[in-house]
Amino acid sequence: MTSLVKNTIPVAALALAALLIPAGDACAAGTVSGKATFDGTAPTRRTIKMSADPACDKANPNGRQGEAMVISADGAVANVFVYVKEGVSGQHETPKAPVMLDQAGCMYSPRVSGAQVGQTIQILNSDTTLHNVHALPKASKQFNNAMPMKGMKIKKRFTAPEVMVRIKCDVHPWMAAYVGVLDHPFHAVTGADGSYSIDGLPAGTYTIEAWHERLGAQTSAVTVADGAAASANFSFSPKK
Ligand SMILES: [Cu+2]
């Protein structure tokens, strides 16, 4: 008896909601997802020796694997920036949450990220050594800040779209990060399994670009129906 009463209420609420929201009135958000793969033999990741800086060396006594080519044995490519290059219309509110960029173990984390124009980029130094964060955009103002203390934070913004903005450390030549700056929120970065998902897209036809720092960029045309899921996969070839 009790369970019957419990079950009745949500069903009634759903029925009421269905009456209040006529089907087809609202534009449901669509999704584009897929995978980035490599059609050659996965290269061995380079080991970065950090003995030039005792603090970095201590954090990575056996060196650290480089992140420029993170490709699994079965060909999944990580750190690919995937975004809508063409087809987005309208104004998109700048997210209030900052994009986080950490300097930890003398590496940037994450290596690849996306930000919206005007969105705060919060840069943190988690290391007990000096980092000098040097952003090299062409469309926005460059910045170049020494961050000598552990726990130090600075906030920056990019003022114009640009794929990609390179960030380097003037102290540690192996440190590199890339930020894709867009005037909309439709972007993602592939994970270790090569997959990505861009959510919240209105129905439409889009050009999706996948960018990798060594393997280049490629595009795919995708049509997303109202509230539907579409897919775009990208296959990268070894650079000749
Ligand atoms: Cu550094």
C-alpha cells in the first residue's frame, strides 16, 4: 500500500509536466561526440629529464613522460582540442567559473584546454620553484608573469577568439600548454581514450575541427537534429 502511494505521486507529476510543456515547443540540446585516432604506430613518449632544476628533479626523480604525443597502443589520441569552428550563432554568456591552469611537478596541467573570450584563466603555481608563465596569443595581449612562490595565483583573460594560444614557461623549456579561445562554449578535449563530447548544441549544421599540436588540424561537417546525438571521428596520420 505504501509503495503504491509513493509511486503514484511522481507519475501524476510527470503527467502534469507533459501537459504543461507541449512537445516540440522547446529546442532540445544536441550532442556531437566521437574519437580521435592515429593511423600509424603509436610513438614512444619522450622522457623529460628535469635535472636542470633541483625542485623539478625532486618532483620527478625518474623524469617525466612528455605530453606532446599521448597516443595509446591501440591508437587513441589524447589532448586533441575539438570545437565548433563554423555554424554557431548568437551571443553566448561568458562562463563564471574560471579555466584552471596549474603548474605542478614542473608541467602544465591540463596541457590542452578551452576558454571563452573574457573567461577568467586562473593560473596556479603548485611547485616550490619559480615558473614564468608566458602566453603568446596573436589576437589578444600577451602576458609574461614570474610566479616564484608555491600557492601563487594569477588571473588572466583573452579578449579575442584564437585557436590555439600557446603558453610556455621561460624557466623550463619543456613546459607547454595550449588554450583554445572561442566566442562560444562548444569545445572539448579528448581524454586518454581519444573520446570527446560537445554538449548543448542547438539543431544545425556545423564544421567541427580537431586540433593537435603535432598532428595538425582537420575538419568534419556534421548535422545535428533537434535534441539528437551526432558523431564525428577524426583519424590523424603520422607527419611526413
Ligand atoms: Cu616552469
